[in-house]
Amino acid sequence: MGAGHDGVALRRQEDATCPRVPAGTGDNLLPQISAEPEPRRRLISVRAPDSDMDLIDTAARMAGQSRSAFMLTASLQRARQILADRTRFELDEDHWRAFHAALEAPPTAEAQAALERLLRRRPTGWEEVRG
């Protein structure tokens, strides 16, 4: 396992049934699970059409949760999914070896030229750093 560019966690998949858990540098992007629940301190307010609220209420009742608990659970699940999808990827053994070999290989002439062009590029617009 190692850290990739921009904090992307790279992990070799040992088994196709391997659970999707945060790995490497991506760990700090996802909330940590603790034995002690964190006290609720902030209010989340959402405006929604009546039809959406009815749907949420129905699903919450079926899940045996309050509307607030249901919405918070669903939001947290989606947030974790989005963060995990953008902070790590898994490869089987063959693809891991190919990926690792590509990282270790010297850059092609085309890649080297592209990198040199990028490094010579002058920032424009919002990219400019002003002192």
C-alpha cells in the first residue's frame, strides 16, 4: 500500500471480497468511528418539496428511524461513498504489478516533453499568486 499523487490512497486488492475501507492517506478524509458518539452541536436545515418529504418520511418509518436520523444516515453514507471514490482505488495483483511497473519506469519522451511544457506554463487568471 502506498500514497499516490494528491493524497490518493493506493491499495493492492488481496481478495475480490475485500471490504471497502479507507486506506493510507485517505484515512484522514473520512470520519473516524469511535465508541463514544459525538454530541450533536450543529443544525442542518433542508428545504424540500412536500413530495420529497413524504418519500423521506415513508422510508424513515420503514427503516424504523426518525426523519432526522434517516436523513443524517443517508447523507453520511453518500458523503463517505463520494470521498472513498475519490481518495482510493483497488487493483488485482496483475494490475497492481503493471501499475507499479509504470510508476517505476522512466517517463517516455512524449511524457517528458508534456511535463516540461506544463512546468514552463505561466499561471493565468485565478491561478496567479499575488503577494
